[in-house]
Amino acid sequence: MTATPSPADPTPLRLGTRRSALAMAQSGLVADQVREVTGRPVELVEITTYGDTSREHLAQIGGTGVFVSALREALLSGEIDLAVHSLKDLPTEEPEGLTLAAIPRRADPRDALIARDGLTFAGLPPGARIGTGSPRRAAQLSAWARSFGLDIETVPIRGNVDTRIGYVRSGRLDAVVLAAAGLIRLGRIGEATELLDVDHVLPAPGQGALAVECAASSGALIARLAEIDDPHTRAAVTAERSLLAALEAGCSAPVGALADLLADGQVVTEMRLRGVVGTTDGTTLVQLSTTGPVPASPSEAADLGRELAAEMLAKGAAGLMGERAL
């Protein structure tokens, strides 16, 4: 006699998310995947983070981590069962009691330009004012512009996607730069006037990827969430974040990184990791890359990031904005 399958647990899983339209859209995508693999309903729990309420520029309040701590506190207190973060917002050090249970397949990691009159970056006028809250973007955009004789001004901005695009629509800025993945998830990628080539502007480590975090003690949930983890994405972002962690220990300059998986036909055979660190005005950049076999484990991916970081520090990355005390 065949046993009757036990019904799915009807108790909703509480998924913590920031309140912004983009965060809600991202968390909704993950919630659909979690429902599918767990068979349980998922409810979104909106949580306000310090990064959402502060009006200071991200570079001043610390950038990485300011959108994360309140969600992590809710996880540790048992207020929520899992949380969704933009991986680029996640500090490289994992706190005790929590685990990064899943990194779903990454969206487009590139940056996107939204400029007035449909302009591309090369078509911007001399003295163009470009809005971005990221010193990493400012450094690389300034260096790229200088390479073909364009003088630009990068303007620090805050706010949600509507606010930032509004600066262009109102004429206050000539252009803004946003993550392409966020525009894709909001159904607004058509507003981009150019997707910036990573040969000129490397994204933030982990950009385009989402992180699903839960309590380390939630063994059954961790096992289910592993089903939405994408091994290739995890390997790539692990290498990028390892590079970032190693550079953060040695310098305070803006860091960009991207790991590409290179295929021979249908078979992925190698990983290429590129990194950049530079002065915020873009006058000096240290850019290096390395290629090796596809990492067989997260530790191998991390090793690749640390190796490239060591090369970049040896090439002068630590001296660009002053070496930090270790």
C-alpha cells in the first residue's frame, strides 16, 4: 500500500525585505522560488533599515552594511525566517548565527546609463553632470571620460530609482548611473540609454546577484533553499567578494570586480576575475585580471580573489588612498 504524502506545512515563511520598490520586487522573485521548493506560503515582512532613513551620502555612512543590519537583527531575534539582500550591500564577513543559504542565478551585473536626449556616455557634452552615489562608479567614469578627452562632473546622489531618474528628467543632471539588474527587476531597463561595457566600468562585487540569508540553526530550511542556489553565480561572487575583503584590509579606495565564467562550446571551463581599485577622481587606477580553472569549491573561488588582490596591492593599490591599519 502506497503511503499518502504528508501535506505541506501551512505555516507561512516570513521573508524580511527592505521597503523600497526595488527591494520588494527582488524579494517577490525570491518568494516565488521559495514557495516552489518548500511548498509553503511566504509572506513579505517589510523592515526599515538605517540606510533607508539616513539622508547622508552612502560613502559617508559606510555604504556596505547600512541596508543589512536591521534585517540581520530580525533574523537573529526570530522575527523573520529568511531575508533577501542585494549581494553587493552585504558585508564580506558573515555574522555568527547566520548563513548565506542561497545565491540565485545572477541578473545582468553591468551598470546602466540613463542620459538626457537618449545620449550614450561618449555622446555626453563637455562638463556633463552625472549622478551616482558610488565612489567606484565615479572613479571609473572619470577615468573613462578622461581617456577620450571628455571632462565630466560626478554628483553624489541618494534616493530610489524614481528619484534618481527624476534628476535627469527634470534637467538637474545630464545622466545618472544605476545597476542594470535593478532596472530589469523593475521592468524599466528600456529607460537605459546605454549598458556600460565592463571593459570601462567594472561593477561592484556581487552586483546583479541576490543573497538569501537565514539562521544557521534552520537546518531544514537551509536544505530547501539550497535548491535555488546557482553554483556558477556563487563561485563568481565568492571570488569577487574575496577580492573585496582582501583589498578592504589594505586600502580604502573604491573597488570594482567581476568574475566571468568562460565556456568552450556548452562546457564552462575557466573563470576570469577582473578587479579595479583607484582614486575617487579616477586619475589613478590599478586594473588587473587573472584566469584559471572553474573553482571546484567556494574555498577555491575565494583563493582566486585573494591571489588577485595580493597582485593589485603589490602594484600599488594600497597606496592610492592610504593604507589602513591592519
